[in-house]
Amino acid sequence: MPQATTYDAIVIGTSRGGRLLPITLAKAGRNVALIERDHIGGVCVNVGCTPTKTMVASARVAYLARRGSEYGVHTGPISVDLQAVLQRKQGIVEGARKGHENLLTAAQGLDLLRGEAHFTAPKTLEVSLQDGETREITAPLIVIDTGVRPAPLAIKGAESIPVLNSTTLMELDTLPEHLLILGGGYIGLEFGQMFRRFGSQVTIIQRRPRLLMSEDEDVSDEITKMFREEGITVLTGTTPQQVEQLSDGRIQLTVRTPQGDQQLTGSHLLAAAGRIPNTEALTPEAAGIHLDQEGYIQVNERLETNVPGVYAMGDVRGGPAFTHASYDDFRILRTNLLEHGSASMWDRLVPHTIFIDPQLGRVGMTENEARKQGRNIRVAKLPMTAVPRALETGETRGFMKAVVDADTQHILGCAILSIEGGEIMTIIQVAMMGKLPYTALKEGIFTHPLLAEGLNLLFMTLDS
């Protein structure tokens, strides 16, 4: 093999942070190599946020079309052309992917290497390029951004049937007759509602006592109620035991419920319970990089691994698997590596939105978390039926909820289960970032009749 090529920095993977960091380093005069084994854009652009939210939008149009008569609008029979949905999704994905690739290839001082990388020493990588060539590269600064992938289903019989994951489900060109979903987290819920609205029967099987166990009980209960109203079967406290394919091609899943074992039969099975890090192919042991028990790269608050000069960002380091968290990881590395700052993950406020309909926007502490910490709190809660805009648009499902520190009047967190719940949550997030008391939102002037106007009413409940 030829002598190793030396760079100032190497980035492995192209999530949001993994795309921005090499461009920023190159603009600062660094000679950078960026390695991507598959499609530019990582999980989010290719098999995560972009395609799923595009398909969620199609499902919502189908839902609204069926509700047309509620608004005095009459339509004919509603049907969904899944192949057309997929074509729309793929067009948006390819457009985003191409746009990101153009930015990277145009950057001066940045070499985009398409291939699989693995460590051979602490600062040396061997890259098996897609054209069959092998290159050895080295740099004093290496950033790992290899992401995660769906965890395989580990129950009896799973190896002998076609189990779908969040990627392969979006490749189906025919609508499942009955989709069985293992997992009651955000992935299972988003796909469950989506395919129900497309026209499939859907059953969600959740091991834990309720959906979305990280949320407060009232949030989980309301979402479960809404899903059941849409015709989705939700089974909680239910553990899958084994699966087999019947002679007619259908899938039979044996589950253990509080009432005993039972068999569920469906046309397709989606495993949506967990992700695992993409670290095996990296051979991190050759670099002496420490992993945790699940294979995630261990980092400190500054994203440093135990090997000096080697960092990890995005999903592969564990923690919240959100694209916006990856972007903030980029901010930390840019600040520390180029601006000689001391940015860290310590105490950062990371929001999230679950793109069910209505959306669940969440930031900060839940009520349960605040009470476990012994906080002196007050809880504001308002049903969406009390918000004029929700009534006018016929979108009254859900509620707004905020947790307030009774001593300081600062907002500790919120859960907004509402149409555009993520957008409403963001207003509260900004108030939290600015350390405003809840009274600033209670007394603020918001345009009538916007959904945000509901924040006046939400915080007024604390005075009643």
C-alpha cells in the first residue's frame, strides 16, 4: 500500500454536524478528508427525518380528505397511491442529498472519499473506496460521526421471516393489509399512524406499561386514546415471544399479555424498538477508543474520546438521537477547535418533536422528572378545545402543559400535544432560554387568532 496521506482533520460520516464541520474546518484553512460509505446526509436525509416527515405529510392529506364533510367540503372516495407517495418522498430525498453533496464537493481544501473506513492505529485509517481502491490516511484530528441503525429483532423465529425496519418499511410499494409494529416509541407511533391513514390495519405492541414511557402519564394516555379513535389497536404491557410465517404468507406473532399468551396475525411486521451504533466496522479497538456496553463511543462533555485528538459527534456517541443535537455538537467542536472556546454539552436544552398528528412538542423537564427532583412546582394545563384557532380549524385534540418553578416563576419544561405542537413548544423554549418568568407569556400580546395565543390562556390557569 502507498504511504499514508496526511490531512489536518478527518471526519467520518455526513450527518448534519458531520457535513458542516469539515466545510467549516476547510474554510479555516485546514486540509480535510470527509469519508462517507453510503449516501451523503446520513440517517436524517436518507432514511430518517426527511423521508418519514414527507410521508407523514401525505398521510395527513389523506386524513383531512376523509374529514372533508366536517368542513362542508364533499369529495369522492379517498384512496392512497403508495407508489406515488414513495416517488414524492424519493424526489425530496434525492434533492436534499444532491444539494448537500454539491456543497461538499465545491468546498476548497475538502476531499470527499466514498468508502468504508476503519482504524489501524489511533490516528490512522484505512479506507476501502467504492471503486475498489484502498487508501491509508492519517490526521492529528479525527471526528467520528457514523450514526446508528435499527436494532435487529431478537425473538424466536425472527431470523426466518421478513422483518421490516424503519428503512425497509419505506421501500414497500404495496400497502400492508395489517401492519404489526413492535415498539411504542416515536418511530413506532409515527409509522403506525401514517400507515393507518394510508389504509392499513395497524396493531402496536408495547412491552412497557404505556406508550412513550419517557413522557408523563397524561401525555401517553391522551396519545393512546387518539390512536385508538383512529382505529389503531394499541397493546401495552405486551411482550413478543416468537414469530412464524404461515403457509398463506401471513405472519403470526405470539405475545404475552397480562391476560396470558395470544396470537396476532398480520401481513407485515415492523421492528421499531431500538437502535444500535455503527461502530463495529470502525475497529475502534485498533485506536484504543473506549465504547460503552452497547457499543456507543464514550465521550466527555466536550465530545472528546479517551484518545487525544479523537472526537465523536451525533448519534454514535449515545444520548438523544436528534439531528438538532448533531448540529449543536458541531457548534461545540467549532467553538473549541477553531475559536479556542470551552463549549460543552453541559446543561444544554435539547427539545424534540414527535411527528404524530397532532404533534407532541417537548422541551425541558416533565412533571414526573420535576417531582422526582423534589422541585416546588406548579403545573399549567389547557385543553386545545379552549384555543380559538384550534376550534376554527377543527383541530381540537390534545392539550398544552407547562411545568413552572413555583419559587422563581421560571418555566422548567412543557409538553404541547397539538396541531403544530412543535412550533408552539419552540416559543416556550425561547422563553426558557431567555430565563423569562411564565408571566411574560401569560401577559404577552400574541396575534389573534393564532395557536400561540393559547399561551396566554395556558399560563392564566395558574392564577385561577
